[in-house]
Amino acid sequence: MTRIRWGFVVLAVALLGAACSNATSRASNGGSGAPGVTSKSITVGSIANVTGPLSSDFAPLVNGVEAYFSMVNADGGVDGRRLDLAYQTDDQGSSTTDLTLAQKLVEQDHVFAVVGVGTPFFGGASYLAHQGVPVFGYMVSSDWSDGPTLFGVNGSFLAYSTNSMSDAYVARQLHATSIAVIAYSVPQSAAACQAAASGMRVLGLNVSFEDLNFAFGSDPTADVLQMEAHGVDLVLTCLDITGNVAFARTISQYGLTAHQLWLNGYDRSTLQQYGGLMNGVILSLQNVPFEAVSAFPGKYAGMETYLREMNRYQPGYAYNEIALDGWINAAQFVAGLRAVGRDLTQAKLVAAINKTSDFTADGLIPPVDWTRAHTSAGLGPFCSTYVEAVHGRFVPEFVQPGDQVFACFAQASDTPVVPLPGTPGA
């Protein structure tokens, strides 16, 4: 895993406080049975922050799962079995509640898997790993590396440094001569931006100003004045949307001519609300952008399928990045089921997925090597896509030859390399 949407994580930490680690050395390789499986159905559950703080940043994951299941069920299910997301639970953003719900799903509801974990604090991770339950969700903490049964989008291992090549590439493309890096004081945000700054310096770029202790909700004026004094022409932020917008507004007020690279904010409703401030902002992503379908017709079939089916089954969430993560979770679950066949157990499902070295979620993300994705970020290349906010809409940016939206990099290099076979658009 090269990068998560840091804004969601850092804001969760700022609002809710640090959660306890759930690390354990007793993770199972998968349960030996098949609870929730009948000749006609496979019953699973989900755990999401549906009504708690930051619910809008996590709850849509379940809508993506539901849409994918609806598509599969409309085509007869998997090996004649219907997929049933029968237990949709709400942990309200609480680590303690999360653990309680995980125990209930296993011990009372007897689900086969948990498909759709979207929460800032995954308190049930250790328990589910030890029980051998296959789990699929949006990774925002190191809990996801707790065993081979936990599957996060793009991998289950947090790596702070592997996207610095992408950041440096953007800086080169923008001819940046003086770069500012801004992060909150919480560990996730500061570590991400510290890695970005260090990596860019190694690659010869001038990171002239850092504030890795910016307080959530505070006034950016002092930092913007420092940027002005340092002649900053590119600002990289590891903030949530609120923080990004605050900096964009202050940068505009002081007439600072600087590009902005955000790691969070790829949301059409946000763009509609702050279109003037976001004009020219570049966002770094790790999936095929929604806009690639209209920009390059016929090139990105996986995204075409996603948008078509989401607009059919969950139309209010079609352009939601968290719902896309849920779709990817469901796609991985179903791919594993199909690899196992009718003689299904939890252990067989986990083993089948962990033999996969080229999972792309039907053409939405670069290949993930699940033979190593629980314990490392892999050997690369590490790929990103980019969009720019242009007059109220997102437009694919830095597109490579052949309308390839992914720019991929070897370790410690900001020169694009050929993507791995199977990369969408390759």
C-alpha cells in the first residue's frame, strides 16, 4: 500500500483521539469451516461508521459492496449461490463498539466473511484475524497488517515513503523551485508528509518550508506568510478537506502564486462548493479516475462497468471514492469465491486470494501482489493517477503516452517507467 486518503485518518485522530493498537501474533490462516454458506447463498456482514463522526467518509463503502453484490446476483450469483449482505452494522466510529460488533457477527450471526469495513478505528481487527474470518475493507491503520485474512484496498501494509517519487514527479512537471509541506501534528499526517519531504529532497528538489505540527482548525496565515517569504511555488498538504480549503483560501487572499497538491479532496460535491478556491488544485489518486471514461472512451472498461452498475443500483454514490473502495472489496471477495468453487471454506478462500499476484479489481487499480501485500509495499513500480480541478470539474492530468492515466515509478526515481502488465490502460 503506497498511500491512503490521509485526510480521513488525521481528522479522525484529531477528533476522536488515538486508538489502541490491536496487533497480535496469533492471526489465523483462515477458519476451517464455512459458516453462513448454504447450497443457495453466502451470508456476510459489514462494519462501518454509519452514524458516528466522519460517517460520510466511511459509510459509503457499504453502498459499493451492495452494488457489486447486486450485479453478481443479477447474473446468477457465484456458483449458483446468492451473495447476501444480511448484517450491516454501525460502530459509530468507536473502537470498542467495533470489537463488540465483530464478535456478534462471528458468534451470533455466523457470517462467512466481513465485506465492507469502513471505520477510523478497526477495534475488531485482531479478533477477526484470530478467528480466521476473511475481512475486506478500507485500510486506514496498521491493524490491517494483523494476519493474512485481512484484505485492504490496494494492500494491507502502510508505507509512508513509497509515494515520494510521485510527489517529486508532480513537482518536476510543474517546474517547482520551492516546495512547502504542511501536515497536522498527529502521527499519520506528519509521518506521511515527512516521508514526502525527505523523498523529494533525496531526489534533488528544494523543500524550503515545512510545518508538520499544524493544529487542526487553526489559522494558516502564519504558514502562508512563511511560504511567501520562501518563494514557495508548490504546496503539498497532508490534511483533510477542511484544512486544504482553509489553506487554499488564505493562499488566495495573500496573492501567493503557488500550485497545490492535495492528497485528499477528490469529491465532486466538494468541488461544487469550493470550485473557485480549488481551481488548479491537483489531486493524487491510486485508482482510475472517474473522468477517464469520458476522456478516453473504451480505454478503461473496468471504470465503465463500475459507473454503469453503480448508476443502476446505487446512483447516489456512483462518483464517491469510498463507494469505489467498497466495490473493490466486493470484487476481491467474489474473485476469491470463484477461484475456490463450490467446495468453499474460509481457509480456502483466504489461501486462494493470497496466491493472487495481479489483482486489479477488474481493471480499476494497478496490480496488487497478495503474496506479499500483507507485509510489505512490494518492489514497485509504484503508480499514481492525477486529476486537476479546472473550472468546476475534474480533468485527468499528467497522462502518459497511449492515454495511460497511471504514472509509475521505481523506488527512488521520479522518472516514469513502464507499468506492470495488467495495469488498467496498459
